[in-house]
Amino acid sequence: MPIAPIGLVDQVTDSQLNRYADLIYTRTGIKVSPQKKTLLSNRLRRRLRSTGIKSFEEYFLHLKKMPSADPEWDAFIQEITTHETYLFRDETQWTWFRETYLAGLAAAQAQHTGLMKPALRIWSAACSTGDEAYTAACCVANALDLAKWQIRIFATDIGVEALRQAKTGVFGQRAMRLVPPDLHNRFFTKTPGVEAWHAAPVLGNMLTFRQHNLMEPLHEKQFDLVFLKNVLIYFNEQSKTVVLHHIRAAMRPGGLLMVGMAEGVSDLLRDLERVNHWLYRKPIAR
């Protein structure tokens, strides 16, 4: 049977949807529901135009045989998971981070008399283009005396292109719109000729970016705080369970996990101490 070219077929068939969904789930743990048929079709048409491939079927066969490290696979995954991100998203959580968490660390540091610098390890999981990681760095640099701390903010994402952009530390006007004016002026410099701002080196020096699939264990351990925000919406319960298992393993006892404001994962976090509906603490073994 001849393959119908794009333009004659507007949407993937149910059979094609199932095969795409199985491939995506197998490699990433991301669940594509039947309700996403139109969305998937629209995003696939972008990749067909970009690659010159003529049909959904041909593109599926192309994806299936390529490794996950291939740039086209990365472009495809970014298409189907793209969501808006910007600095200081979810004001309530960043207010807590600045006024409770970091203020508490600063107060404790004022009483610290040891020779060793205290350490702070943060993981921004699924960091996308780095907005969350740079927000955290901005808050840390404003609240703590960096000369007296060992600070590391580890930022990971499955997308190679997203990480490439994150490493530049450059953000457009829309991404910057919620940055408090004092932090905006202190830690970001306008890029000449364009509506974009570059993060100060003091922020970038705290950050380490790396590609990572949340369905796999992270070798880094003993994080004091993990941000896992607005990503679990892409996973079903089975893959959420796997991801959260890996997250727990990376947290130190007493460490905190911050999830999205409305992701509804409390039933999967019953072994952690619930601080509120978006913040959980890993118990300290007795």
C-alpha cells in the first residue's frame, strides 16, 4: 500500500498513535494518551517539514532505528514535551525558598564556628532551558555569603538542545518578567541590541548541567533539596513511581523534595514527611 504524503493525511491513525506512544514510553517513560492525538499530529508535522520526510509512517520508522542520542530524536522529544518555563515561576515556592529555607541557612551559618565550609547541594531535575536552576542560583547568591559556603546546583534534562541553551545563561524578556527588580539589576546584564539578559558569572559558577533521563538512576547523591516541578504531568503512575524512586535515592536523609503546585503525587510520596502539598522531607533513620 502506498504511503500517503503529508498534506493528504492530517492526523496519525490510531495504530500509528499507539506505536509512537509505545516508542516514546519505552525510551523516556513519558505517556502519550489517545487524547493527545491532535497535539502529536501537529508536532509531527513540524518534524516532517523540518526533515523533509514525507509521511508519519516513514518518520516513525526513521525514529525507531535511531539512537536516543541522535539530534533528531532530541528534537522530536522537545517538540512533544515543550512547555512554558520562566524564571521565578510559582511565586509561593520561591518566596518559601528565599524567606524560609535560605534565611534559615543564613542564620545557621552566622552561628557556625567550624573550619569546614558548610555545603549546599541542590538538584534541578528536568531543568529545561535553565530558568529554574538560574532562579535558584540567583536566590542563593542573594541570601548567602558564597565565600563561606560550598554551593553546587546540579541541573539535568533529557533534551540536549534545551541544555545547550541553558548553558548560555541568556534569557529573553518574557522569561525575565517575574524576576524581582533588585535581583534583576544585581545579577543580569542586558545583551546589547536584543531584548535578552545574560546571567552574571557568579550564578553560572554554581551550576553544573548534564543530560539525564529521569527513568534512570542519578549517580550524584546526597542532595539537600530537589526541584521536580511541572514534569510528572508527562508520566503515568508506573513511570512516576520509577522517577520518584530515583529521586528519593538521590536525597540525603532530611533532604527536601519540591514538586509542582498541582501535580497530585501525594499518594506516591507517603514514605516522605509531608510539609505541605508541594514540599516533602526524606525521614532521618533512627
